[in-house]
Amino acid sequence: MCDTLCSIGPTGTIFGKNSDRPSAEVQLVETYARRQSGDDLQTQYITIRDTGAAALLGSRPDWLWGLEHGVNEHRVAIGNEKIFTTLNPNREPAALIGMDLVRLGLERGRSADDALDTMTELLEEHGQGGIGDQTTGESYFSSFLIADPRAAWVLETSGRSWVAAPVAGSAAISNRITIGREWTRSSPDIAPGTDFDEFRHPNAPTGHSDVRLAASRACLADAGADLTPSDVAAHLRDHGADRWGSPGKTEPVQPPPEGFGADGTGVTVCMHLRGFQHTTSSMIAELPADEAAPLRAWIAPGSPCVSVYVPVFPPDAVPPALGEPETWKRFAGLRDRVEADPTTLDEVRSVFGPLESELWAEADDIAMSPDRHGRFVKEAWGRVAEALHSVSKATQTG
């Protein structure tokens, strides 16, 4: 499960995603340098032609080649979602999986249009197939939100079939088909006027995704073209309670829900399906239309409610520690302690909240000075690591 949203404004696009994965699955945030074209490229399950790659920042479950979400040097951001269709993905031969397509779109896309072309051409050529969840052995198809500073697309797939709809202003996707007849591009097998919702599996429950999708759409509607990264951060760490329909700006952050129902009760944007799935990585990206303005991102390792959105300047100025398994495990341990004793969340936020505000303000101050990005990011991570050590020790002994 995941939630992804974007808003295209007069100065650029704000993009955000929570990656919800198996609770114990480590997710690494890594940078990838430019790569020249070569003969072969090994994806998760198949080998394809290598056409080279742009530099990028991406978030990757540690056993996968592909990415849950990321942003490249050309200011293209992509995130994917598991969706359920009438075609059984477990019967498909090993091919590309959704995470492969995210990474390939970022490697090869110089714009949202370009990334869409790349992903759909690869999809039609190679198909989709292969396990995407190692814990359950599940295969699945994906939908995608693809954005650049001026445009975005929602791409939804079922096997080799696909439709894509341009984003008008803003969009949110979750774990269900959202496109009906408003698509403007499709695979050759989709007849004009087809309602793509007909591809939705009739027995697949939608309650868990509907409630989160409604919250994301409400966040976008509330902020409009003035959506800010801080709005998105508040939304992505929201535990909802009785505040569905608001973008979750109020403080303090409420404790995570303790249970959930098939109708979506207890399922929140900051995911806590205990023992099953959690939000295991989160990213916000600011894609400015002004080429003189820096590309920016904010990365929260693990669950956003017990983490810090660390300011980075991709693809180069990013703390290497975000790509270390031990970093993710320390935040996961903190999440588990907060779930065991929800009263400790206030203690966590009392340390992380002010630190996050300080780091964001400092990042704003040096944003237009590229020569200071590397030093800032290194120093900022040192402060985050120190705070994490302090909070972890306090919650263990409290």
C-alpha cells in the first residue's frame, strides 16, 4: 500500500509519497550517478537493453533493484502504487515489476512526458510479472504518478495494458484504479471510450485505499496551488482520527491507530497495520520550473510520525547514512516502541519537531548557494543522528 500526490503551481510542482511496505522490510534511500549506455541492464527479473541513466535519488526495498519513488536530475519525480485488476498477476511470467518501471522512468526520462513514453514502451515490450512483495510472495500490477515542474501524468496498468490521464492542477493516487474514461493515451488494445475502471477486480476491497485517497484529495483541495512541502509533510505523517478531510496540519501528531477494519477504519496515510505493513519510507520533492532554483527534497526514513524529514539537495547532496540498513532499523525500532506505548509519541515529537523546523529553515537560507549544500547536509544529518540516539535511549528507559 502507498499514497502519492502532486500539485502543479505557477512556480513548479510539489510531489510527495509514503511508501507502505512489509513492516520488517528495510528500505534504503540512495543516490545513483549518471551511467553511459551499455549492452545489457539487469533489472529484478529480466535483462534489457541499457540506454544509460540520469543521476537520481531513489528509495529502494533492500532486496529489489527497482525503486518505490525517486527524483532525477531533470526534475522528474515518480512513485508507484499496488492496484488490483481482473488479470491475475501471479500467473504472469517474470518480467518487469512496478518498481523496475519507476527506476527506468527516472533513469531515462527528461520530462514527465518522456518518462511516460519510456515506461509504457517498456511495459508493452516486456510486460509485467514477478514477485513484488517478498514477505507474502505476492505479485501485483501498479499505477504511477509521474511529475515534472510543469506537467504530470497518472498511469494505470494491468499486465501490458495501460491508460494515462494528464493531471490538471493536482492529483492523488492510492491502491486502486482511479482513471475512468478521462484518459488521453493508452495501449493499442484499449478501445476508445473504454472505462478503465472496468479493469478493477470486483472482489478487491477498496475501503483501505478510499479513505486515504479522500484524505489526500482533501489536502490538495484545501491548499490549492499554494501547497507547500510543510503541508505535505503534515499530511504524510497524519494519523487521521476524526480529522479525515483536513490536511492534518494541527499539532501534536496524534498516536497511531491500534486496529483497522475492512471499511478503512483505522487505516491512515501514515500507515500502521501492525505486524503487516507500515510506512517504511517517505519523500517530498520540490520541482521548480525556474532552472536557476535548486531541486530540493525532504526524506523521512521509516514512519514519518517518528522520523525527521531531512532536507537534501538531490542528486548529490544527500547523507550516505540514508542508504545504510542500520539507519532504517533504528527508526523502525523507535516506531515499534511508540506503538507499544503511544504516550511516548509526544516525547519523540518534542525533540524531532523543533529540529525539523530548524533544519528546514536553515536549508531555505542556503538553498541558492550550491557550494554550501554538501556541508549543510552532512551537518544536518549529524544533528538528526544525535537526536535519534537521544530519543531512542529515552524511550527505552522511560
